[in-house]
Amino acid sequence: MSLIDALGNGNRLEILRELSRGPRYVSELAETVGMDGKTAVYHLSTLESEGLVTHYRRGNRKYYELDAAIELRIAPPPERTFVLQAADLDDSGDG
């Protein structure tokens, strides 16, 4: 799956939007974005495989957090450029 494919799903975009506010555990995240836990885990797994989120455990809860900054740049004609890139959060302040 490509980065564009991973971000081309409204549910995953909602998850990313929620995680931009801070780490969330699975059931909290699922409830906030309005989906069941199994669906949330599926989308989180997809985002994790693309390097956009990561998880950690605290007690019995599995928390997810953003692991990458996503940048989208679109230029009008005549350039007609479309750039979508993700970078580690540690690298996002450099450019």
C-alpha cells in the first residue's frame, strides 16, 4: 500500500486527526471517531505499516500516537505539482 492509499480513506484521516491531539488507546479512539474496535485496529494497523503511527502499552491498554508528520503541497498551474510526503516527527522541524 502507498502513502496515498493509506491516506485515501476517510476513517484513517479521522484517526490521524484525533491522534494529532495526542495519544489515544484503541477503545477511546474507536469511540471518538465512531467505529467499532475491530475496524479501528484494522485502520491503525494500516497506518502503522506505513510508518505514520506507532503504539506502546501502558498496563492493559494499547496506545497509538503519531510517528510522522504528513505534508501535502499542491501548486496551481503551470507547475501543477502535487507532493505528498511523510517524515519522522523528529525530522519535521528541519524543513
